[in-house]
Amino acid sequence: FFLMNKLISNISKIGWRFDNTYARLPEIMLSRIAPLPVKDPKLVIFNHNLSKELGLDFSVVEDNLLPSIFAGSLLPQESECIAQAYAGHQFGYFTMLGDGRAIIIGEHLTKNNKRVDIQFKGSGKTPYSRNADGRAALGPMLREYIISEAMHGLGISTTRSLAVVTTGENVIRETPLPGAILTRVAASHIRVGTFQYVTMQDDIKTLKTLFNYTINRHYPELKDSNNQALSLLKIVMEKQIKLVTDWMRVGFIHGVMNTDNMTVSGETIDYGPCAFMDNYNPETVFSSIDQHGRYAYFNQPGITKWNLARFAETLLPLINNDKDKAIDIASKTINSFGTLYKKCWLEMMRKKLGLLGEDSKDENLIIDLLSWMHQNKADYTNTFCFLMNENIQENKIYNNQGFISWKQQWQERLKLHNNSPEKSLKLMCSVNPMVIARNHKVEEVLKEANNGNLNPFNDFLKVLEKPYEKQTKTNNYQFPAQSSEKKYQTFCGT
Ligand code: AMP
Ligand code: MG
């Protein structure tokens, strides 16, 4: 008994400051359910940097308690466990969903009063599990850990990963695999699909409650706006445009841009079938189930717009009492997507090429380079590194006449607007990563990690923390896959 008390009092010293506002929302929005106990949890990886950022200190508890903490068996006293209800368009088809294998244990306030959800993913069945097991396997959870942290390193808005534990139980996939739980940290888990779910209840009161909650939590600056719902639509659109432009910048393919995987906070969420593109091909798809390329690289902005239109539909009753008027207003906003995205994308691509100011021929210059890369199967990341004079490998491909004449035009353009080699290089270095989480490298370190050797995983993670800087080991991760390794496939629901 004494030990138990001591243990709990020490847990209280970790620094959790819970304030569980989502759990106060109408019952229809959630289910109260705790993580299911697991047989024999073991800590696989823990994110010291993130823990510090959150104002937490796990060194106050004995190391042998950490696995139980991150398996959800030893919960902080103030925790209130919930699974959230939501819906979503999956590959265009509407479905009722919810956290089928994830449980939010509470909202933590950091020292700066930033609010984050602490969620265990893979922690057992919930009322939303449908026919699935509520569990997750080690490989995919480590994959989410490394790719989400890589995205953070790239400066791209994302959910984070605090820890991974194994459960000591197998999960049944095609073969039995070690079960695992990931601790995910997110600004919130409110999705476009959360609004869709509430809209399906046909209950304007609950919709207003969720709406006000979202404004309070994410965009309190909109409270004074005279059409808050329209303002919310516009700001979420802005965030999502910024996000998808960032994905395009680094060649990230999300892979499952269903409306339940799009947050209103603008964070990247759901690292299931995602992957980075190596050779530039706008049609690149990695996901095994994306037969028609709905979520292909070049389709991502269009899908963002489509998802935002679904979001707009949920907000109509709050935009205007007159439905036709509301549709008219919302449509105008959604229709401005193309212009706004193009502006954002052009700005981003100019930076990638180190161009200052604007020139009417910029767009052609950019498209010519992308077409050249596509035709010549040039590596997207390494081509920009080459332009920054980073010679990663023998680059015969860049002796190609097409490339040389493009480069001449680029160099002429570089001279405009008071630019200098120093200025353009600095700009390029700030947006062109030296290293990305290349698929074959991710697979390599995951294979080792699955066999109990975390060293390669940790080495890679360290380089991915600072992808714009050259580090001693950076070069180990810059080579694209051999063509024999090329047929890369990713999966959902792993
Ligand atoms: P996704 O397409 O990966 O975003 O997943 C869609 C839905 O499936 C979400 O509601 C998940 O919670 C649920 N889901 C995925 N895998 C599992 C699983 N192993 N057990 C229960 N639910 C799951
Ligand atoms: Mg999802």
C-alpha cells in the first residue's frame, strides 16, 4: 500500500497539468473508455525533446514504471479517458467512424498554456472498433514515430510522438506481429469528420457547441468576427493550404487524405500509408488500396479543396440562416482555393530555387524543371541539393543537355531583384532538405528495430531532426533506393 502511494505521488511529479474540456462535450460526441491492460509492456522509444517541450519530467518515476505509464495501465490521477466519435469520407464514400483503436487520456497544458491531447494509439477496442481488434503492431507505430518526427524536423505542422511500448501480446495481421502502443500528442483531434459526424445528428445545438468549442480551442481570435463560421472556414483553408504546400515542397505523400484524417488545427495526422517520393513523378502513389490514384502526389491540393468543401457543408447553418445564401457565400470561399493555393505554391517553389521577387516567367521556369525531372526520373530532393552545390553522388544525369539549358535560364533569372549567390543559397537551404525519410532507409531501420536493435533507428532519427543541416551521418541517408528496391507499398489499418 505504501509503495502504491509513493508511486502515485511520484507520478504526480511528472508535471501533467490536465484540463479535460473535450470530455465535457455532449455525450454523443464521445465514449468513456480506458485503455485495456496489456500483458507485459516494454518501453521501446521515448522522446526526450518532446517531453521537455511539454514541461514533463519522467525521470522522477522509476524506469520500470515507464512501460506501464505509456501502455495506459498507470494513468495520471486527473486523466479522463475518452474515444472520440467522428465520421468521414473515405475515398469519397461517407462512413460513420470514431477512434477504433485510440484513447485520449486527457488534455495537458504546457508551461505556456498550450493545450495538447495525449492519446494512446493501439490501446484496445472501443465502441467504434467495428470488426477490428483495436490494436497496432510495432513496425507501423515506429514508422509513425519516425515519420511524424521527421515532419516536425522539416518544420511541417504535425502531430508528435512521445513514446512507443510493446504490449507483450501479438496482434494478428497477415502474420502474428508484436503489438505496440504509440503515445500521440496533438493540438487536438478535431477533424473535418468530427463536424460531419455532428451534422449527421441533425441537431443544431450540438453543432453550435462543437463549433464554439473549436473556436475557443484553436482560433479564439475569431470571436469578434461578424461571421465566425465563415471566418473559421477561411482560416482552416489557409492552414490546410499552408500544410499541403509544405507536403508538396518536400515530396510528402499523405496517402489517405480522407476527411477523418484532416484536422481543423492544420496538423498532419494519420501516418498510415504515407511516404516520401524519390524520383519526381506527380502520379506517385504508394498506398496499396489507392487503385485510382485519388491521393497521388499531384492530386493532394485538389483533394484538400474537396475536403474543405465537405467542411464548408457542415458549417452552412452557421454561415447564414438562408440556406441558398449560405451556399453562395461558402462556395465563393471554396472557389478561391485555386488562386490562393497557386500563390502559396509559387512562393514556395521560388524559395526552392532561391529566386527573389516575382517575374512573369517564373512559373514556366519551375514547370520546366519539374517536367525535366519527371522525364529523366531525377530524384526530387537531390535535384535541389545539386542546385545548392551539394554533390551527393555521381550526377551524370545533370550533364544532360536539357538540364544544362534549363540551368542557364535559371542562372539568368537568379540575377534579378538584387539577388546574390549568398542570398539565394541561404533561401534554398532553408526550404530544401538535405535528407528526407527515404522509404528504403525507413524499412532498413524498422527491420533492425523489429529484431530488437534500435541503434540504426535512433541514428536516422537524429539526422532527421535537423534535415536542413549537414551532419556527419547525413550522407548515409541521401541515396535513393536501387531500382530493385523501388516497388514500395504502404498500408492502412496496420
Ligand atoms: P484510417 O483510414 O487509417 O484513418 O482509419 C479509419 C478508421 O479505422 C479509424 O476510425 C480507426 O480508428 C479505425 N481503425 C483502424 N485500424 C483499426 C484497428 N486495428 N482496430 C480498430 N479500429 C481501427
Ligand atoms: Mg485515421
